[in-house]
Amino acid sequence: MHTLRYEPISAAFYADRRDKLAAQLPAGSLVIVHANDVYPTNADGTLPHHQNANLFYLTGIDQEETVLIMRVQEDGCHEDTLLLRETNEHIVIWEGARLTREQATEMSDITDVRWTDEYNALLAQWVPTAKQVWLEQDNHPRRNTYVQTRNARMEAALKAAYPDVCVKSLYEILADMRLVKTEEELAQLREACRITGEGFVEVLRSIKPGMGEWEMEGLLSSAYIRRRARKFSFLPIIASGKDTCVLHYISNHKCCEDGDLILFDIGAEYGGYAGDMTRTVPANGKYSPRQKAVYEACLAVHRYARDIMRPGLKKSEYERMVRVRMAAELVKLGLLTEEEVAAAPENPLCVRKYYMHGTSHPLGIDVHDVGPVDPVFAENQVWTIEPGIYIPAENIGVRIETDVVIRADGTEDLIPNAPLDVADIEALMAQA
């Protein structure tokens, strides 16, 4: 499709997603999913549009003011309508033309494409006869925002206009669907991860003491965009020195000093899918003995976590097993005593002093992708693996993260092009 920077997933994929969704809903269901808002900044400014993940998952349409409406009948049969923002002369001049109906059909496999000004008339026609209205609701367990989304605002307006309507949430159904990736989705994720790793390796050869964290961010942005990524998949973390111990450090404002570690938590977005990796490297190209010891302890836990990630293992049990292994490494580093660990050897929560986050989260259209609260690992799920060890008193924070797809007999590393071993990192940095 000539309107896109990336190679899109086939329209048949999105048709199949809608078929699978409709098959799980009772006859008489009406599905309504809105695009995300374009959020204002100040004066006449706006943030870049970031599409609602579930709308993108069901249609492939990445345009503001889009609405998907599905009418579900018996045996999972459904009729789909796509509403688009209509292009006019003003939009063409100032913003560029929006999708035509024909382009939207080509991308989504939805033949009934109309303009958004028909929305209220269609609700008046279809809501009164619907048995249930299924809406997009973001019930992610880590969701924490005071901003009302477009979907939430439209839900409030719907309930006000039709107070007797039976509203249901699509969240759990779509979260379960999105947890397992198709081969087409995996192709997009591989490309996002390829770009993520290649860009990092390119920048790794440029690092030297005195370099600004912001300079590395700029080099990464260039490396990603040149490879057809649209943007970072999340605000990049490029933290040096003491800030390697700050989990979500995003200001990237300091110059790195000789002897510092630099923690990169970065990712490129390609085709709506996210890469997510972390590497921790020495600013001067050579780990100190203590930095190397902490790094190799973290890497041992990283490899252990990857070894045990198999279909059939429950996520909570996996996290417990990783904590046990991490406890052993922290004892070797002199950070915990054997007595502290022995107090709860099967679930040593004492590791939280130096390792306070989880090891893995699902990855997909969203960086912290959706899924059940405590899923069981299964084939074609995509997860991060990212243990960390944080020692603020020593200005040492190490996190090592890659993305993997679970296979029947193990995991496939989606970022094999970014080095993990100390010797490989130091050899690349020596080329600076």
C-alpha cells in the first residue's frame, strides 16, 4: 500500500481476526471500536497520532477518527462497517489526503466503508436492536491515567443516549487473542527487533566517555528511521552512571563519564509492532572487574530464564523460579547473605532490594502487551526476558533484555544481532 512507510500485514489477517472475535460473541452483539484521539499540547499543537491497538489489530487502519462497527449474527456471522474521516480540500492542503474508501477496503477487507458523519445515525439504527454492545475498554492491570480516551468518552455518550443498553467489555477476549501471534505478526515483530538490534550495534561503535546521552538517542533515532521504523516504540532510556539504577529514566540529559556504565532500554516500532531490548555497556569500552561480575551474574539469570521458558509453564511460577536463581547470584556478589535467602528459599522476596521488577512481559502491538493476568506460556507467544541487578551505592545498574517467541522446544531470540557476552560487547566497542 503506497500510503505506508512499512510493508503491511495482509487484509486477510484482519478479516480473520474479526471472524475469530465474532465467533466468541453471542448473536445480537454490536461491536464498536474507536481510534485514539489526537491529543493537544498547547497553542495549536498536537501530539503525533498513536492508533488504538485493538482497532489496528482488527482493521489495519492507522488513521484518526476511524470507527469499526460489527454486527454479529447467528453462528458467528457478522457484518462490518468502517467509518473514516472524510478528506476535504483543507485537509489535503494542510495535512495530506486521508484514505479513500477503496484504500481502506484494500487494507482491511471491509467493503462497507462510510464517513464518520454517519456515526450517530448508525447508532440510532443499530443500538436499539442490539442485545449487547461490546466496547473497547483498556483494563490493562498497569493502566494508570487521568486522561479520558476517545473510547471512554464515546462509551459515556452512548450510555447517556441509550440508558438501557447492555454494555460489555472486549478487553479480555481481545487480550487472549493478541497474546498468541500469527506468522504474519511474527514477521512484523522480527523486523521491529532486527531494526532495534541493528541500530544499537551501529551506535555501540560510536560510544566514548564524554558523549551525551542525548547524542546516543539522536544516533539511534537516525538508525531506526533510516531502516523504515516510524519511531521509537517507547521513550528511550539511555542512562549512565547512577541513573542506571532508575528504572524509567527518560531525560537522557547527562554526559557519560569514564568508568560509567550506560544502560540502553530501547526499541523501534515497525508496522505497528514494537521491539524492546536492553543492554548495559561500559562508556570507555571496558567493564571494570566489579561491573563485569554484576553483568555476568545478570546474564546468567537471563540465560536461565530463557532456558526455563517453555509451553505449559505458568507465568507466576516462572517468575518465582527466576527469583530463586537471582538470589543465588546476589549471594555470590555479596549483596545478600545465605541466611537472608534461607528465610524463604522457595520464594526469596529479599531479592527485591536489588531486583524489583518482573522478568518478562508480553510484547506485540503494545510494548507492555495485553494478556491474562497470570497466563500459561504457549507456542507463538512473544515475551521479553529482562532481569536486572541494581546497586545504587555502587552506581551500578545492569539490565539485559531480549525478545523471544516461544516454540514447542524452546524459544527463538528475535534480537540475535545485538551482542550479549562481555567479550563481544567490548570487541565491538573497540572498533569506535
